[in-house]
Amino acid sequence: MKILDQDVEVGSAISFGGLIEKIEILRSTLRWASKLDRSEIDKLLRQANTLRDEVMQLSHKARFVKAATAEPALENLSIGARRQALLARSFLFEGAFGDNPKLLEALEIAEKAAPTDLPVLIDGESGTGKELMAKVIHANGARADKPYISVNCGAIPDNLLESELFGHKKGAFTGAVADRKGKFESAHRGTIFLDEIGELPLAGQVKLLRVLESHEIQRVGSDETMVVDARIVAATNRNLRRLSEEGKFREDLFYRLSVIHLTLPPLRQRKDEIPLLFAFFGDEAAEILKKRPLKMSPRLRTFLLNYAYPGNIRELRNIVYRLSCLSGEIADLEHLPEDIRPGLPRGATGSAATEDVPDAPVSLGDARRIASDDAERAFLERGLTEVGGTVAELARRCDMNRSHLQMLLKKHGIHSKDFRTKGASDGSQETR
């Protein structure tokens, strides 16, 4: 019997109408076929997978066009509206983020770059979430269902670099007891994330540049070349432009990698994100440690809101996990690591310490933000008391989106069930 005479090429510029027509041909083939041999079944499966890939690519292209056409309107949107617009466009981002303009700009760039195959360079201090951003770009692109391979360039010994990236043949060197695929080969048709690219030695930079230019690799000990199609996302906490000027990083490689260049600001410039991250990591730690969600004393919360976080988000996460593990009913300053713990008055530990006056804000801006947070919390608690802990009713009264209200409650660590009357508790299964 006859099935499709020609294979459909992935990525071809066809319309949804053309795709539907090809899908119908496949359906008719299956419907009227009396018998299919193995080769015909394999061919049909390949064509079905190809059509699925094209549907996904067209979907991502449509989202890309939507994001690109919306760009002029960004100038007229407030910071909060830009954040909501990212969420409204179903931008996949597994984490918490606030309203920092630099971060929103980085996310908007990532959203537009994701559906393309252009190389992306992400820079920022250690712990700012560069690998998370790389995963975001992969998850929002046309290769989302293909491999995502991560490589730490600073952790590979120089003598094993070529084998690690490109693979080797059996017997190529002492210890090569079998053929081995490299990271680029494993990432074929997917994404390869090159972390700490600034640590790559010059010899490795030359080999990487050749791959970027030719899209071909050669296993160590082999004379054969093979084509690889891997989308490259690189990250660094160093200034590659300055390194290239100093001759420590190839300038041509820098320009190859930074077709799309985005920078993640440090956490000290994203203070509005800290309460969101408290809740996010607190819930994460509670689930892993099988404990109740973290509660902080007022002065501990004040300290953490004003701490500089030289280790950025990674350090904050580690602190929250430590507090969740070591604290009892309420976490206080005594549960912080000793190297960042502020000086405590002698004997000021336990519940007595939580009654002390919180540390003074370090700036007028911090004082205003803390006052605003306190007022917001008081408003939410008063509102929940009035509606008996029913979040839906409070959202209706405040003319507020329920999901946004849930986010605010989570930000302040407020649980709606704590405000429910007995009758409401018996008749409602609503979660906080």
C-alpha cells in the first residue's frame, strides 16, 4: 500500500492548514489500511513525530510574533503591568520574580530569544539564577521536548576537555575502554548549556569556535566528522569583553556566543523579590524536610530583608533551608550562620529575643518599603477576618484577581484557614 511519498522536513514554513491536511492523510491511511508491515508503521510514526514537531514550532513562532508585536506597548506599561504581561503570555518560569526593571528586561529578552536558535550569553554574579534562565530559554523554545545538557566548563580538566565535549573512540587514549558520546552529541537537536564559559582554556575555546562555525564535531581518536544541531546557551560571572581585551578570551568566540546577551541583576538590587523567595523556598523546604512552613521573628525578617546577600539567590535559599531545619516554632537570629549573624545581647536567645525591637532600617527607602509591607499585611489580615477567611470573597470585595491575592498572602506568610469561622471551616475546602 502507498503512504506519504515524501518525508516532511522539520522546520519547513507551512501553515496550520497544510499541517491539518497532512494529519488527515495519516488518519485516512490508518483508517483504511487492512494490514501494515513494520517498515510502514515506522514510517508513519516518523511522519507523525515530524508533524508534531512542526505544530510545536508554529506554536512557538506564533508566541514569538505576539511578543514581538507587543514590544512598542511596553514603553507605555508600568513595571507591574510588564510583569503581569509576562505571566499572561504563559511565559514558563519556574520560580519567583519581582518588579526589578533589569530583571524584567532580561526575562522579556529571554522570551523573544527562546523560539529562535540564536546563541545566548547570560552573565551575572554567582547565584543570580543563570542556569535557571538557561532552562527557561530551553523550556520556552521549539526544542523543549529535546535534550537539555548542562556542562560546567570550569570543572573539566584540560586534558579531558575535548573528550568530555566531543566524545572519544575506544583506544584513543589510556583508559578509553569503549566508545563514548560527548556532551554536544548528547545535546543533538536540543540545548547545551555551557556554564562558567569564562573558565574555558584558550585551546578549548578554539575547538568550541570551530563547532559554532561548522556545526560539526570529531570524536577524539576518530577521523570521521558528524553534524550536530545543538542550541548553545552560555553563562559566566566574569566580564568576557574585558577578558577578550586582555587576551584571555577569544574575541571572535565572544561575539559568536553573545548574539543575544542578557544580564541578571544581583539580589541586592531586587529587594522586592526577597519576600516572594522567602515563601517560595520556605514551602520548598517544608515539603522536603516534612515540617510546617517557616515562621520568622520580626527582627529576623527585618535583618533578612536588609541583608546584602553576596551569594545572591543561592545564599538566600541555603539560609531558608537552614532556618527551616534548625528552628522550632519560630526562627530567630540565633539560627543564622555565625558568619552573618548580627551581635546579640548576652542571654538574648529563644522567645525572649523575639520580643526585642527590630533592627532599624538602613535607609529611608527601606523604611518606606517595610512600612508599606506592614500596612499591606494589616489590610489583608483585617479583610480575611471580615470575610471569615474566604479568599474568593475577599478578592471580590477588593476587585482583585484571586491568584494575585493568593500571591500576596503567600508573600506575607498568611494562611486563610487561620481566619475561618467554624461554620466556614466546615463548609469550605478552600486552601490558602
